[in-house]
Amino acid sequence: MRYYLTFVLLTIWFSAHAQQTNPKVSISIPATSLEAALKQLEQETSIPISFEFTRVKGFQVKAHVYKDVQLETILKELLEGTQLDFKQKGGNILITPKPRPAKTLSGFVEDAVSGEKLIGVSLVAQQQQAGTTTNNYGFYSLTVPGDSLHIQVSYIGYQRLDTVVPMNGNTHINFRLQTSRTQLGEITVSATRVTRIQESSQMSSINLPASQVRSMPRLLGEADLLKTLQLLPGVKQGTEATSALLVRGGTPDQNLILLDGAPLYNPSHLLGVFSTFNTSVLKDVTLYKGAFPARYGGRLSSVIDISTKDGDMHQLHGDFSIGLLSTQLTVEGPLKKGKTSFVVSGRRSYPDLIAGPIIKGMEDGPEKFRAFFYDLNTKIHHQFSDKDKLYLSLYVGKDKLRIRDKYSYAMNPAVDSSSTSDLDVHWGNITGTLRWNHIFSPKLFANTMLIGSSYQFNTAIYSEDKYDEEIYSNSLKLNSGIRDYGIKTDVDYRPSPAHSIKMGAAYMYRVFTPGTFRMRQTNETGVSVDTVNNNSNIKGMETDLYAEDDWEISRRLKLNAGLHWSAFSVQQRFYHSLQPRASMRFLLPGDWGLKASYTHMTQYIHLLANNSISLPTDLWVPATKKIAPQQSDQYALGISRNLFKNKFEFSTEVYYKKMYNVIEYKEGADYLTSSKGDSWQEQVTAGMGDSYGLELLLQKKTGRLTGWFGYTWAKANRRLPDVNYGRTFPYKYDRRHDLHIVTVYKLRKNIEVSGSWTYQSASPFTLPVARYEWTTGPTTPTTSPFPPTIDYISSRNNVRIQAFHRLDLGINFIKQKKNGNIRTWNISALNAYNKMNPFFYFVDKYSATTASVQLYGTILLPLTPSFSYSLKF
């Protein structure tokens, strides 16, 4: 009964309230002005009617007689034919303008000289308090009400464009930005994003301009993208001088490296010393360390999304450079002005051309010596119309190493005696992308890609010893690799400034060659060993679907939420994974951005390695019916803000990452020495990993002085059942502290100075705690000076030896010639104060009387000066 009475009372109250706000009125309104009619209606109903005089001025109404007519009906008739509406608020009636229909402004933003599409340009309509940015293909879409739109287009490195655009329906405009600074007449696409860091929902990501990479100190004259990324917080370099990336406690295989949308595997040259990226052809690089948007998948630790130049649509130009290690040439220009452009870039190293004749001329030099790498990038861009664009991107990179040696021995009596060794190693990547951009509507943009990628590693080792008629030989061959063939489509839908929705699907067919291994030995009687392992090709099919929404819920709260679903079919086993992604931004008082994120990732690829420096001998293998996919959960929390009139960006984050099914070789296992044909799946073990830490970054992107200060405190551990007796141990590159200071200073308009200083605390090292004489049964004391021994290791990575620190310096001398060409001399000094940082350690000597051991460290990079010459024409 109590609930019935409550319901009746509420019904009566709502009915009475409705009658008060919309009463029935009897009134006679003569032909008069709209202002007078509204005042008469206000007096008759005693309901306040508020309006701005300028909005009702000039409107006349006809004579009306109303009897018991609702107030809403009277107001609708009085305002008919005007651009006015009304709404009730707090017992009052407000006369307001009718909402204008929303219209969409869309198009591309490009460099005014080259026609290069610009990524991440900020477009702001301040009167409507709305804005957007261009996507990875330079496309933007902004939907706002109004007949005209005052818009500001801004991009660091370019002049800000302020313009008023008439909005006669949906409007398509391509904005062309002029560079704001001209370095001796040089025009480069080298800008960075200008959206204030605290306003974005994205965290754990860094955009790196290609121009900044080219300004850094160089090893043997080579600007290197991956070495520059190693200077960022949360990214470790592995061992000295290598280009491997270890992100937030991860391994090299957990980095998804995309070159124009195609995946790259082992992107390094000269056994990992240099990366495969020719910086002259790069346009934009973005590193994601966490908070992965739903459109990315397939890796646990990072995404490195790299875009190359599209080619100049209007004029032919290029650049040439030569250094101590290599020479490169890049040419770009129009095939048909305004319609079709191209860019071609090639690079070739020449250690064999310089060192080869010297080595061969040595008394004990090899018969053959070849050691070089080359890269070739090419891209064609054709514009069918404002709505359709086609891109074809190709990349080929190869390394070759060949050393053949033969020794003859003088015998008495004379006998045909010799020893021959031959090492032949080559590896490399080939990628191709055919990409079609299509604008379906001003709010809907689509990108569809056909993708091909191939990584192959081949090695052959042959040795032969000949004595008279007796020949002993030993040969080993290893072939491994991975090939990808796929299709991917991405849809970018922007219904309003508050929503940016992305959806897509991908299918990838993969062929893995885990390692075709053959060993063959012969002696005077014939073949003594001839073994082939049973690691045949493994085929897998990966499918991905995703959807994400970047949603500005209010001025203070912004959310990026999405789902990524992936599936992998291999060896009659079907794996699938639903991966939620979410990151948010909340504006705190003082304009600080509080950010938080959660990502779940799944990876269907593993890398078999005895170390973490990503050598070409490492083997890429898939998840199988025996080996489960890798997975991870990562949480991050941080604050960020632009400081000092937006000249600096500050961010700090804490993160925790848990990894599942990470694999390593079992204790004592070695794939290359297996002579029984054992499958690699029998020699690995899977377990857990976790990492957590604090990252701090202060970055300056504008002005004569640019650079950053980065600091990381981190821990990374592993726990695998068949490694370290199943106990938790620190990951090989578990360094507590990383500190990086990077600066680029324009001393004058024609002199640019750069420097970077790095400090990393000691990484773990495994040291035996005892050594015993080795035996398999009862024995008697031996008199041999070198008895067989075995080391006892109490735990893996049980000591830390010494910290790493290094200073690199560089200077560019730039001069514009009378013909408009720009010449640059670069002089660099890596490890300027000659700190002896070992590449690796090994045990040199044990003490026979005390519990001590001597270690020997191999130094790979002492003080290394270099120079290079480049010419832009």
C-alpha cells in the first residue's frame, strides 16, 4: 500500500509540473512585433520569457486568437519563419537561435613545395571549440555547424595558417603549408606534432622526426634510427654498439617494426651494428612502448611505425652522402607533375672494397674476403583524384659475408698438405606494399594494403684438411627465415570532433623455416657423418579484427577504448585471443594531464636466441601445437604537461608488465649443435616474465636548442621451469638505471652541434662459483696439466660487473652554394672520452688458491672519430 501511494503522489507531481511549464492559455495577440507578442505572453502566463533583443528585432507577427491552447503551440507559431527556437530551463523559457546543421570540412594537408602529405597536423576551430589532426596519410575531417569556419592549421616547422572557409555544404580543401624556417634555402619535411601532450588520450608513445635522427652523432658517418630510439626512456640497447631494441623488459622479437605497413624482421646490418633504415628516405617515426591502440597487434613490447617519403610532386631533387662506411643516393620528383611522383634511395657499404685489398695483400691474409650490405627503397605515388591515391613501396636489404682461407704446409719429405676454411653468410629483408587510399565521404576514409615480406638467413661453413691422398672435411649448412603474404584494410570514421572511430581487418599467411640444418663429415674412408634435422617448413594463418574509438567525453575527460581480436591457425591447432585496450586522459587543475592505460597483447611468433642482441643466427619460429603464443598484460599510469609556453613537453609514467609463455633454450641445449635431428620444440622451455619501472622524459622540440632528458628506473625478471632450476632470475639486460641527455644546438645558421651522454647501471652476468675436475666414474688422480673440468653455477645472472657510460659528439657544417645546392660536412666522435665499455665478458683465469676469478672484456667501440659529406641538389 505504501508503494502504491508513493506512485500516485509522484504521478500527480509530474502532471502538475508539466501543467506549470506548459499550461493552456487563452490570449488575443494583435498584429505586432515579435518582441511585444512575447512580452504580452509573459504577462498572461507569469512565466519568464528571456531573449536577446537583437535576435528578435525586426520580426513581425500576425494577429492570433488562442483559447485553451498549450503554451508550446503558441510559441511555435510565433517563431515560425524565423531562425529562432525555444527551450524551457528552470521554469523559464529561453528564446535561442535554431541549431545550424553540421557540415564537414575534409581533405589533406601537404607540404606546399613537395606535395608531401603531413602526418599529425593540428586543425583547430576555436569558435566551435573543436579540432582534429591528420591521420597517417595526411587526411583530416572536421564536422561543425555554421556557414563559415575560422580554422587554424599548425605544424611545428611550418608557418601557421589562419583562414576562413565558407561552408556551403560539405567542403573538401587541401591545405598547403609553407615551411616557417628555411635552413639556407633547404626545404625538408621535418616537423613534429604540436598537439599539447596533456590533451591527448595516447600515452607511452614518442614521435621522432627524421631530421633529428640525421642531426645525431654518427658511427662511421652513419645516422642510425634504432640507435637514436635507444636513447629514449624505457628502451635499452642490449650490448655496446648494437642496434637491438629491448623495450620495457622485452626481447627483440617483441617489437613490431612496420615499414610503410610491412613487417620487418631483424632490421640490422653487420651482425647487428647498424640498422637497415636509410634515414634520407624517412618521413615519420612513432614508437609505442605501451597503451597500444587497438589497430596494432601481434607483439608484446613495442610498435615502431615508420613512414617513408611519398616523393616530390612538383620538382626533381635529391641528396647524396658519403662516409667512412657507406655511400647513399636518394632522388625524388614527379613522373607527371601534380599526378605521379617517385622516390628512389640506395645505400651500399664498402668494407670489402677498402679492407679487401689490404687483407688479401697480407702474408697470411685470406684468398677471398667480402663484407658489405646494401639497401634499396623505392616508392611510387599516383593520385587518380582527390578521393583516390595509390602507393607502391618496395624495400630490399641484404648483408653478405664471405671469408675463404687456404694454408699450405711445407713438409719434409714434400707432401701435398693444406688446410682450407670457407665461411659464406648472407641474410636480408624484402618487403612490398601496394596501398590504396579512398575517401568514401567527408567523414569516412579507408586504406587498403596488399603486403609481402620475406626474411632469409643462409650460412655455409666448410673446412678441409688434406694430407697427401687423405682428405678430411666438415660442412655445415643452415637456412632459416619467414615469409608473409597478407591483406589489410583500415577505416577511419570521424562523425564529430568528439569521436574518431577506427576499424579494420587483416589476414596474413606465414611460412616459417625454423632452420633447415645439415652437417656432413668425411674422412679417408668416406662419409662419417651425414645428418639433417627434421625442422620442416611450418605454415600458419593469422587473422585480425579491431575497432577503437577516441572519444572526448568532456573537456576534461578523453578516452581511447577498443578491442582487438586475433586468431592463428597452425598444425591443426586454432588459437584465438580477445585483447581489450583502453587509455584515458583526465585534465587536473593546473592543466596537468593524468593518464592511465591497460593493454592485453598476444604474439604468435617466437625468437630462438642464446642472447638478446638479435643476431641473424637467431631463429624465427611460430606458436605450434606444442608451443603456446606469448601473451602480456600491461598497466601504466602517468602525468604530462606542456611547460614554458609549450616549448617543453614533460611526462612521467610508471608501468607494470606481465608476460606469459616466453621461451628460451633449456639449460645445455644448443640448436646448432644438435646432430640427432631433434626438433627445436624439444629444446625450449616456456615460462613467465615480468617488468616494472618508472620513466621520465623532458623534451624540447622547438627553437635553436632541441633535445631531451630521459631517465628510467626498471626491473625485469624471468621464471622458466627448465632454466635456473625453476627459480626467478633477473633478465640479461635488467639494468636499474638508464639516463640519457640528448641535445642539438644551432650554433649559427650554418653550424649545428649535437651530443648525447648515456649512463646505464651494470647489467647481470653469469659467473661460475666453483670449478671441479670432471669424471663420469671412478678415477685416479691425473698428472695432466689440463684435466677436464666442469663449472658449477649457483644461479643465472648472479653478479653485476660495471656500469656503462659514453659521450658522443657531432657537428654539421652547412653551406648553400650559388646554384642552390646545400653541402654538409659531418664530423663525429663516438665515445669521446674513450670509456672502455666491454661488448661482452668471458672468464680468463681462475685462482687456484683463492675464491677469485679474472674476467676479460672485449672492447668493440673505443674513441671512434668519423666524418661524412652530403650534398642536397
